[in-house]
Amino acid sequence: MYVQKIKEILDSGDLGHILATSLVVSCYPDARGPIAFEFFNYAIDPSNGSTMLDIDGGHLIDVLHYLFGPIASVTGHLTNQYPIYQPIDHISGKPTGEPQPQSDIHQIIFGVQFANKDGTVLSVNIRNVLSGHGAGLFWVIDGEKGTLKIRADGMKGQSFMRAQPELSLNGEKVEVAADTEAERCARYWNMFSEGAEGEYATMENALQTKKVVDAIFRSNLNNEGRKVDL
């Protein structure tokens, strides 16, 4: 529900013109990095279209479109910090074979400018962090009239899709109703079946998101980090 609350605050005009927003978020531990569950092997092969940018980044970009509108330009930097990984059993935690090479993505940094009326700029870092004491989710939205902060420390912020963060508007706590992934799915399916629009992504939204993901990959070609216009 916290994304809907952010949308409500942005639409209220309480922040004024939205100048900039910055976001740091961690992805799931044990999924990627120096070790990975054996059943997750498919995800660490970029040719399968299941990298951290495709999955975590794609879902996040969809949310950013929902909140701030279409993206006009993007620059990106992607890093493989663990070229060798050890497959492990997801129950015992023991190695299931020899270490294997990988070309997966472990750190994502990208910046964008939105095509909205405010020309809002954004910086994002999606992190693969093994420690339970990592950044979790930390998001700041700065407007001309105020600031909204969204925060869930450590394991409470593992993946923005599962996080239940605390929100504060100009230093004052904002009450947010909690929900689960199952509750959200049920709500969106009900809305879809009733023909409602707004909260759930459409095929058009998915294609728009895919264009941004592809643009980040293009920006990172040869580690150039060049600007890509959309």
C-alpha cells in the first residue's frame, strides 16, 4: 500500500514541483552473488532475460512510471562483482558442485530525467547485498515545498516489492496500511476483472518498461554510461 500512499501525496501537491528523487534498494539475499541456490541457476544467465535489471529493475521502473510519468532519457552502469559463484542446496546450504563462472549483474546504477511537467530527475542504486544489515530501502523525494522519505532498514527492506517501509512527510510520520503480496495480487485481479484501471500494469505499461530496461543495457555497453534518449 505504500506506493499508493506515495502517489496520493504526490497528487495532492503538498510537495509542490517534484525536483528530484533518489532511491537505494537491496534485492533478495542468496539469489545472486558469490553463492546462489542451485534452483536459481537460470536467473544468473543474462541470456535468459532474468537479471536483476530485468526483474527487480523492471518492476521498479513500472512503479516509477506510475508515480512520475514517462522517462525521457537514461544513463546506466551495471557491474558483475562475482565472476565466479558457488551453487548451493537451498535446504542444506551445502555446495552442490564446483564453482562456476557467471556473467550476472550484482550492482545497478541508473539515472533518468522524466518527461513530466516538472522535469524530475532520478538516481537509483539496486544493490545485491548479502548482509542483513544493508541499506534495505531508502527513498527520498524532494519537492519545492517539502520532502517525503520512505525507509525500511536491513531485512525489512529486502526488495521494494516486499518492503513495508515507514513514510515521513517533512519529518512527520505518515500512516500507511500494511498489506501482503497475496492481498495486492487479489486486489489487482479484482480490479482487472471489473475493468478498473490505474493500479495494475497493462501490456502497454510493460512495453514501456521494457524499452527503459533495454536503454539501460545500451547505455552500459562497453562501460560507456552514455545517455540514451527515449
